[in-house]
Amino acid sequence: MELQVGDQRIYAYTGNRPFREDQPVLVFLHGASMDHSVWLLQSRYFAHHGYSVLAVDLPGHGRSGGEALDSIPALADWTATFLETAGVTQAALVGHSMGSLVALETAARHPTRGRALALLGTAVPMPVGPPLLAAAERDDHAAVEMITLWGLGDRAPLGGNRVPGLWMMGGVERLLERAAPGVLYRDLKACNDYQHGLESAARVQCPVQLILGSEDRMTPVKTARQLQEQLTGARTVVLDDCGHMMMVERPDQTLDALIAAGL
Amino acid sequence: MASPKPPRFDTLALHAGQQPDPLYGSRATPIYQTTSFVFRDTDHAASIFNGERAGHVYSRITNPTLAVLEERIAALEGGVGAIATASGQAALHLAIGTLMGAGGHIVASRALYGGSHNLLAYTLPRFGIQTSFVDPRDPAAFAAAIRPETRLVYGEVLGNPGLDVLNIPVVAGVAHEAGLPLLVDATFTTPYLCRPLDHGADLVYHSATKFLSGHGVVIGGLLVDGGRFDWEASRRFPELTEPYEGFHDLDFVEEFGPAAFLMRARKEGLRDFGACMSPTTAFHILQGMETLSLRMQRHVENTRRIITFLDKHEAVESISYPELPEHPDHALALELLPRGCGAVFSFNIQGGRPAGRRFIESLQVFSHLANVGDAKSLVIHPASTTHHRMDAAALAAAGIGEGTIRLSVGLEDPEDLIDDLSRALKTSQRG
């Protein structure tokens, strides 16, 4: 569905079901330079199992208008405005990578909006390597290749997609290539610059589920520990043989972890 | 952060798409020779049917053995995914049937495999789909033939049988300028010699019967989606950009993004047309693809030796092979096909059809049959076989004469092949 948020037309995928305000709402927040389609299987599942789903394309991404915002706090405030515009008083926020930081910061800055958090492929801080940042700033295709390779687990570059016939490397690359010039850099810089995440985590009051990949090179499990320590009562699931792109690499295990989180 | 490196071509040819079988550790890809797959419970069944979980339902739509093959060709071509089909013809039909219905129009190279020409020229018009055939060497002719109802531009990397080299970057530019995808038949070249998606093509298909399987034992096709074509911006493909009543009002671009074409082809085309590949066939093709690089290198080496021999032979009028400087596409071939121009080529023999008949019937090592891309060397007379439905004008336009002989050079010792050709050429001139 499309919403007018401020002066921007914003798109949110609803899982192939009409959005209903009388059901618990799940908001899916994608990572850097991606869009709603990374949540396809998971968002469809919840939309057909008693939830209303909004897998939003953040400003300047996917089908949404506007320009990509340049900081995690700005994205968090925008998310709160988006929820208000959609008539959602409270939602479970499910975020991946950059989206996980947006979910965390939204829950900290707008505590009444977050019913629960699921943070996938996350770490605080989330530094971005200088070579990747520099390539993204140049809109060099090398940045896309780096994210594709670093984003997938050790065995994923040889395939084995659970969705028959799809080649993960090609799919991730094509999705990243679709972003407008400058979007990837702006997103990565927002992640890199987000320095007060641990303080924000300490302010989060709702239940939190962390879902991590055992082979994640971009947000390794050990770097998520600091975040886990700041989040009172947070639970953590580590998916085996899985890199940063868990929704693609281990779609069923990711979904099962989200179901078990009781969002 | 240490920089990981992507797997290279030969590694992908052996491994892409397959992880060792988690149940028994089988290193080879198991043949899942089953029609259907057991669900855990009713919710699991509904979730797979409804696209909420990944998994297999019925082998007409997906199968684990086929999925390995599909990922492998997608990896080698650089696409987002692929679909295995019952034959190369089925792959071509699946591409066309996914993109258009009655009223649709195709702009195609006129130098096509005879079976493809039949489909476009004679069969599809019965279903309301018309084709304009154009000179593959004339990009302006492609542009001029595009109409408002055109939905596809189509050609072969190497035209059949004259080996016209399709200027993929330029023709893709023409297609994209008009908001159309370019489909390329890459059967003769395989991804080892040319990856059309890297040059701007949007869809690629193969008769996997040929070099990919490589041993002449199975019939199969593979259709690869490059994932770069912007279906929404084109505004010509409501099949992909508007809700599809036949699958819960799914909007394929909205749901699947770069893989929209491929998912529509699977969820509609395989489901309804049903031209699927058998798991055992997929296994045979996978076996062949493991040695694709080695075989293609030897195919090309043997072909070059034979070309050198024929080029000097007095019974040979002309040879059509893009590596020869006199071939009209020589410069383009050097650019697009630096590893070689494949192992299928044609030549004209002195003495026309009677000499051609004597030549073919005198060969001992070359087999006279209607196929290419086998490990064994093959020969045929196109005017009386693969292209016999074309009239004289169409034959001439496609570069086929009465004395044209087509060879598919195999992996035998090249000296034995040259001896065989030498003997047969001598006999051919005794008329």
C-alpha cells in the first residue's frame, strides 16, 4: 500500500493481504540499500497468520519517494511519523542490519510505539570498513560486490538457496544495484556514524529478540554481545551456517525464530 | 576485514547450487526421482503453497535436483536464477509465453535454429503472436521492426548455421531504448565462451541437450533471468506489474523484485504449460557441466585444427567461422568471444548437393545426425534436414546453400577427424 508521509509517497508491502488496524502490527525495516522484498517470505507468513504487516520501503528506497535520510535518529523519528500516519499506535519492529538500528533507536526515542523488537544481523556500534565506505561514496560497483560477498555466509557463495532455482549472489547484487546513486553510501555512513546505540539500548523497555548468524562477517556474533548486555532480558538466537543475510540464507530458521519470539 | 573472493567459473561449474546432502553426505547431487514432497503438517503445507516458506511441492514446478542445476547455470551466467525445462524449445516457449499473449509481437534475428524459426514463423501465429525477422548484423533493422505491440527482441549469440555474431551490446541498447528485453540463445557458446548478460542481454536460454550436457544422452533446456530489466519502467508487461488473478492477485515485480520474470515463469508457465525437466535428466546435465571448461577448450582447439585443414583444401569453396579474418563478424567475435567461437560451423563444398551427399556418406568418424554439441563429432546437410522447411530465399538469407555442410566438432583425436574429413572430401569430388 502507499501512504503520504509528509511530502513523500511511501510504499509498504502488506504481505499480499489488506492492512487491518484491528490486528497486531509488525513493521519490517530493511537494511542498507535494500527494500521490502528482503522480507518476502517472513512478511507473507505473518500477514497470513493473524498479523497486519508493513514491510516498508524507507525514504529513497525501493518504491518509496523522497531521499534517503542520513542518520539513524532521523530514520527513527521518520519511522514514528510513518506509524502515526498509518494509524498504528504500537507495533513490533523487526529490523535487519541498518533496519535493526532504526528499530532500536525508534524504541528508545518513541517508547510507546514499540511493542517488541526483533533485531536481525545487528551490532552496536556498527562500523563500516573504510574500503567499503569509500567504494560506496564513489558509487563504485565494488561496494555492491563487497556487501554481497561479506554479507553471505561461508558456503552461501556456492549456493544452496532454499527458494528453488534462485542464485543468492545474483539476487543480492541485483537488489543492491537497483538503489539510486548515493543511497548505499548514505545508509552505510548512517550506520557507521551511529555512536550512541548502547545508551539507546539501555532505554528500551519492550521485549527484544536478537537473531544472529554464526558466520556473519558484517555484524559478527561477538560484536552483538555489548548490545545484548545493554538490553535487559533480551533473548538471542544464533543461526548456524548463516551469514548476515539470514532472511535469504536461512529463511525458515529466521521465520521460526521470529515466530518463537512471540511478537 | 579480509576481502573474500567470489568462486571462479570452474569452481562454480563443479559446486554451484549444491551443498553435500545433509542426510547421508552424498557428494554427488542426489537424483530426487519423486513427484511430490511430504509436508510436516497442514500449516507447513499451506505456508509453502502460499509462498510463506521455501520448499518443494510437486516436481513439475520445483525439484531439489533441478534446483541445483538451475542455480548452477544461473551462477555461471551471472543471473538471479534459472528454470530447467523439458527442452531448449520449451525454454524458448516459456520465455515467450511469460512475456506475451495473443496480439504480442517479437523482433527476431532471421539466422535462427530451424526449430526456433518454425515456432516463431508457423506455430506462434496460430496463437496470435507474430514475429518480424531481421538481419542479425543490422541493429537498425531491429529498431525499425519494433512496434507498439512488440514484447521481445531475440537472437542467437552465434546464428545458425552461418555463425553470424549477434552484436549483443548494440542490439540490447536498441531493445532497451524501446523498453524491451533482449532474449539470447547461447546454446552454441555456453557461458564458458560468452556470458550474454554481461553484454547487456536480459534473458538467456540454452538447449542443455548440446554442450552443457555434452554427451548426447538427454534433452533439456535452461532459461536464465539476468534480473536487471526494469519491467515496471517499461510499462509493457502487465503480466509482471499488475495483480495476477491466477495466483492470489500476486504482483510479481512488487513481490520478487529482480526475480519477477523468473517467478512468473515458474508459478504460471511451469504450472500451466508443464514442460518440466525430469530429475534424472538434470543429473545427467549436471555431470556434463562439471567438465564444461575442459570440454569447451578441447572443442575449440579441435575446431581450429580442422578449420586450418579445410581452409587449404581445394574441394572446399568457403568456410563460415568468425575466427577467420574474412568472416564479416571477425572483429566483433574477437570482442565478444575471446576464448573462441565454438565448435559448430559450416562450409561449402565444391559440387553442390551431390558432392555434399557423397561427402557425408563417406565419413566414418563423424556421425550423420541432427544434433550438435556432442562429445562425438557430428555432421549434417542443413538444406535437406534442419532447415528444410525454409524456402530458397529464406535459406539464402540465412546463408545456407545447396552445398553447405554443418560440422559439430567433438573431442576425438583431431588427427583422426582430419583423416576422416580428408578421405570424405576426396570421395566427394569423384562424381
